[in-house]
Amino acid sequence: MDFDVEIGEVNSKVTGFYGWPNVQDRHLSWDLLRLLASESADPWLCVGDYNEVLFSSEMRGGERAQWKMNNFRDAVNECGFRDLPSEGYAFTFDNGQSGENNRQSRIDRAMATGEWFDLFPYGRLFHLDRECSDHAPLRVVFDRRLRDDYGPRKKFCFEHVWVGEEGCEDTIRRAWERGGGDVLETIENCVRDLQNWKGISIGKVVKELRAKRVRLKVLNEGGVSARDVDERRRVVRDISKLLQQEELF
């Protein structure tokens, strides 16, 4: 995926890259990078899974032939790339196996040209925690200011799926009984009480989800025994269920 981005009066280029997975085809990845570089002199950010590491230090377990890394480095240098400063666990890929069969590597990365860094001197890459994939999600931040403003709060809307959730029906019944026969007052009671119930319910889910993600982070960063791998699978399943619950609210 390759597209142009206009920022004010300045054009820049962003590429979502996936390298050929088979070793015999890997040269096609580097040829493609060179081709993309030749097509534009605009500031360029390239993010993705390159299926290769630049240095042996970017691996845990297994070995990598030096010529494979050299070929990747040659292409990176010819494109004028350098890595975005990164935060998070060093390895972005884990094959999910245990013990001596475990392989971890940094095959996912974000690189940019000097011109791009001139535009975004505070550009940074975050390796997020793996949950449902063997790859870590990547998050590129263009500015040092991280915004948490997601706009105005949504209007209240009753979701039918709440009916099956613990406490919902009792909350509605109590609000209705308190209304004293006044329909508008009863509806206002229902809205207010359901919002409180929703806040408490989602708070429990968020708290449990946070605890599971803390444990997953520990497992992602060092658990390679068979027991750790099995626990990680259980934690990932629990997180998936909690995310489904979270969506209900």
C-alpha cells in the first residue's frame, strides 16, 4: 500500500510494506523498495512487516544468515532510511512455540527518510502488546503530544444486548417503580440509572481487562516455557471475551 499525503503545502509519502515471506523471493522485497524510492523524492515513511532483520541482535533464538541481513541493509541504505525511535518490547514477532523452539525477532519496523524526519522531528514508533496475533501492532506517533480527545460524548442509547447482562433488568424495574406513574420521569430515571449501571459494569470489565493485559505483557516479554505458552493462550482467549463484553457497553 503506497499513497501520497498532503500536509499543508508539503507532500509526503507513506507506504505500508509486506516483505516476501519466502527466502528465495526476498530479493523482490528489496527491489520493490528501491523502485518506490526512485519514483518520488518526497519525504517518505515506510511501515510494515519486512520478514527480515537488520542485525543478529534483533533476534532471540535461531540463526540468520549474514547475507540475508546484508541484502536488507543495502536496500535500506540505498533508500536513505533510518529507524524511527521505538518504545515497547524489542521483538515484534513471536512464533508461539516454547523452550528451544521459541523464535522472536524484530521483523516489523517503521523507517523514514531524513526529509521525513525534518517534517516530523518527534516521530516515534510504539510496539504495542501482542494479543491475537504473533506480531505486535505498530503505532506511529507524528507529534510528541498524544491526544486523548475523542470528541463529544455520545447520546444515551439503550442496547438490546444489555437485557441479558446481570443487573440490567433489576435496574430498569427499580427505576420504573420509582417513577410513580409519570412516564417522562420514569424514562429519565431509567436513563440515569442505566448509565450508572453501565459505568459500574464496564468498569469491572476494564479493570479485569487491564489486569489480563499486564499479565500478557509479562508473558510476551519472556515466557518461553511450555507452561508460559499455554498460559498466554488462555490469557489471549480471556482478553478476547472481555473485549466482546466491552463492546456490549
